[in-house]
Amino acid sequence: MRIPLAKYGIRELIIFGIPCVVGLGLSIALFSWIVPVPVFVLSFLLNFFRDPDRKVPQGAELVIAPADGTVSHIIPVFEDHYLKCDATKISIFMSVLNVHVNRVPVHGRVEYIKHTNGKFLDARDDECFRCNENNVMGLSLIGSRVRIAVKQIAGRIAKRIVCACKVGDVFEQGQRFGMIKFGSRVEVFIPNSVKFEVLVKVGEKVTAGKTVLGRMHSI
């Protein structure tokens, strides 16, 4: 049975996976008591970089979860990178056990991308969204003047943010656009100028490309 793996993790799978396979073979042949070590590392890699297909809900008014994880915040903020206005922020904390491939929450065109270097505080820390390395992507909904922002934030273990897109790219709702490697946080910003109905709550588990975070009215 084929294990669906993220294309963004090919480098890590080769660098760490091949030694694990070789080590597993050698340990089976020479040191059977070491077998659990390469098995654990290989299992972790395959689990972390898995990329299952998802049946994505469709609807121009829907905002789909960009990440697997747990909703940690739903709060009013001022988004000062792309929207430059008051907005509702929905934060999703991703543990190392979650699928880490990120998906576009709406059918839209990329208008803005900004990567900012920073610290690597724990992704559950309230200060991480201000201080940590991050990447902001601004999207303009196709067929509408509505704009939203998606922010990928590195965590304590995460050291690399992948945003595989450029300004001008058009994404379908739920399409893959990147990932954050080894624990992280993803945030969605909806401007207050849009009548937005939040359909999730803090503490709720969500699935990228599947869970509806909220519904925009009169867009």
C-alpha cells in the first residue's frame, strides 16, 4: 500500500530515511537489540511527512482550515502586514503528530508574500506570533474584493517554513501550498469589513482542507 508523502519533505526523507533503512538492516543482522531505534525514527519521519488526500468542501463563502491541529485562539487583532485593518484571527496549533502540509483556505490569487526571520519560541506561547520566524501570504478571493491573510509561524522545533508559491499564483480552495517542519502554528485573518460567522471554537480539533472555520456573508 502506497503511503502518501509530502513533496516538501523529500529532502529530509532522503537525508534521514536512507541511514535509518541501512541502520535497520545492519541492526537486524548484527545488533538486534538496537532495532527499535531506527524503526522509531523511520516511523516518525513517515508519520510526520504524510500527506493524505482530502475531500475539500467547496463554496466561495467558506473559509477552510489551512492546517491540521487544535484551535488555540479566536481573537480580534490588527493585521499590519497585508490587510492593514482590524480582523478576526483564528490560530491553529500543530503538534509534531499532526499532518503538517498547509492548504489554501479559499479560492484566491496570491497578492502578497513576506518572510520574516525571528525567534523559535514554543508555538503555544502567546508571544510567538510577534517574535517567531514567520511567513505571511495575502490572498484576494477570485470574483470578489475580499482579501484574507494566512500566517505560517515556526515553533520551537520547527526550523523551516515552506511556502511554495509566488505573487500572482491562483489556488483552488484546499490546494496544498506549503508546510512547516516539526511543530508550528498557522493563523488566518478575516477583515472586519467582511461579515464573518465563526463555526469553530477554541480547543476544537480541525483538519486542513476539510474543516470549515467560518462562513463569509454578502461577499
